[in-house]
Amino acid sequence: MLPLRGWRNGAARVAGRRCCGISPPAGGAVVGREFSKSTAIPKKLLRVRDHGFDGYMEVQKKVRRALKLQELILSHPGGAAPVSQLDALARRHAAFGPFEAGSFLLKHPHVFHIYEHPVQRVLWVRLTPRAARQLHEEATAVQDMLPDATLRLRKLLLLSNSGRLRLEHVRVARRDLGLPDDFEYSVVLANPRFFRLVGGDGRRSKYIEAAAAEGDDKDDELRVCAIERSREREYRERGGDAEDMRFSFLVRFPPGFKIGKYFRIAMWKWQRVPYWSPYEDVSGYDLRSMEAQRRMEKRAVATIHELLSLTVEKKTTLERIAHFRQAMDLPMKLKEFLLRHQGIFYISTRGNQGKLHTVFLREAYCKGEMVEPNPVHLARRKLAELLLTSPKDVNLDRMLTSLGRAWGGGGQTGGMECLPRDCHGVSEEEDGSDSAVESEFAE
């Protein structure tokens, strides 16, 4: 039996429905009000897997392990090391399991050559000439693209709200940005017109600051976003309504993503929302209104889009994006924010036992391959090709490695003489992937 107040409220609702021409439900039950479907993008969306990107990351898992072992091998004199000692170092510094490093070496003979030492009569390992040549080509491509890397670093500093970034954060992401290992000297200090180092003596307390370049005609060109060029190219190739494409993003949802009627309307409305450019200073605007909040949310999407566009492979880890969260006014819950825009970005958890999240720019890839590859990406892809090559064709490689022929030399160093000097002896402190800053986890 209903209380007196509840009975009166229920009777009032039934009477209201009768006055509006709506008959009450059968059995005299009182139901709540039916709300209309929302035409806003949901705050939380489930991640839909894209097997093209996940397959790419499975290959990158092998590449990441091979790079760690290569660095350990090159840190030894002569570019060769005992297998037992390498196994111990891999367990200590590269998170390998017991005997896992040796098993990895045996599975990829096109990259690692295992031989018996002529004096010690124990197994040693060195890089094959083809693997040594791949490292040399990658180092050459990075050096040839130093002017482009300088422009990317300038644009990265312009994305920050203060025109400065931590040196440690840039150092951790240097491989994604296509910067050399000694970028502090070859890029920052070598261009005092564009950069300057400020802060304390320690590396973690230093900042890279954008210097005021007087009379630089390219400053306005640097503030043009990659999405603006994509819109212009899309409009010239396919046409369309200029008003609809003025603030829109290229959206490609993963296979299996369910797009309902109201979600389609929400996306159409979101695409037409204007926003401030990531390179524009918004400190003087009043950001308390709902319209300003919607613009800032879309500006954050444009900022992450531009950050991924500055990388050489149009991808980076979510944890490295989180390093620039405060400097670029990004949301706190980055993973949840990116899942709301799965048509623009893709988050993959493959490749490192789910510990790291790799963020891809969807429009830069087609079926797991880059649409516009650059020399650095092409050089790095050769290592993946060597890792995926069948071990059945390894006899010729072993013979030429022993004789010191082909693919840029060989001899006792296994082709290491074709590498530049700065490729040898990369310490653990210089490796950005093992930095303490990398341990910050993003939500």
C-alpha cells in the first residue's frame, strides 16, 4: 500500500497523462518519465579493436626487444658479447626472463649471429652485416632529416602554453620525434637562434625554451596545423560544403564500431563546433561558459592530433603524451578522452603485455601501413623485415658473416665498422624507454 504522499504524486502523474492524451499503462502501474535520446557524444565509450593496428604492434614488440639486445651488444668493445653475459644483462636491464634472450637470438638469425669464440670456446653473439647496415641507414636518415627535426621541435615548443618544455620529457620522446641521441648538442645548442637551455645543472631540471627569432618569415607558417592542410587537400580532392569542413576532422571509425542515429547526429554537431588553434594563446579568454568549454575540448583534440603529426611514425605512447599534459592544457583522464574520439585516434595495448598504450593517428595509416612514409620510417621498417624473415634462408648470411663480405662489410666485428661511432655504447641512462619519467601512468 502506497503512502499518502506517494499516492497523491502518482495520481497527479496519471491525471497529467490523461490531460495530454496519453493513456496510463495497463494494470494501473505508474512509470517514470521517458527522456529523449541525447545527441551528445557519450562521456565513456568502449574501445573497439582494430586488427590492422594490433598486428602492427605485435611486430613492434619484436622490434622493441631486438633494439634492447642490440644496444647491449653494441655497448661491448668490438660489438660482440658472450651469450651468457648478454642473457644476464637482458634479465637485469631489459626485463627478459631466464634464458629468454638466448631463445630470442636463436629465433632471429638474420639479425644476430651466434658463433663459437676461437680462444675461449664459448658462444658469442654479434650483429649480422644486414642488421649493422640497417642501423647505419637509420642513423644516416636521422642525420639527413636534422633540418626537419629542428622544425618539429620548434612547433612542439609553440604548442606549449609557456613556450618551454622539460628537456627530460623531450629526451624520452626523441625517437618518436626523429631526434638524434645527442639532440641537446646537435639540435638545441647548435641553433641558438631558435632554442636555449634554461634551468639548473641537472638534466632533469633543465628546460628547452623557444628563443625569439627576429625577422623569421616562417613563424606564421609554423603555426599552421597539419589538420588544416588535410582539410584543404580533402576539399580539393573530393569537394563538399566549405562551411561543414571548416572545423571538421577526418574521421575513420574502426571496423565493427556501431554508429547509431543519435551518435551520427552528435558527430555532425561536434564537427561544426569552432575551436581555437593549438598555437593560439587562450590565456586572455573567458573559459567559464559552456561554449568555451566545448571549444577547449575540441582544441585538446587538435593539440593531440598536431602532436602525433609531429612524430616521424605518427604514433607515440599515451604515457609520453601525458608528459606534456600540463604544458599543453590536456585533459586529466587522457585514455577516456581519446576513447571518445576513436574515429581520429586509436589506442593499442598490444606489444608490451598491456603495460604501455600506443596512440595512432588514424588518417596517417591505411591497413597497418603509413600512407606517406619518410626515410626514417623506411629504415626502421627494414629491421622488422629482418625479424620476420624465415630462419631457413640463414645459411648464406652465416657464411658471408664469417667471411666478412657483402652488406657493408663484416669481418671480426660482423659489419660494425660501417656504423658511426655514436652508435656504440648507449648507456642505460641515455635510453629513453627506461627513464624514470616513463613510469608515470596515465589514466
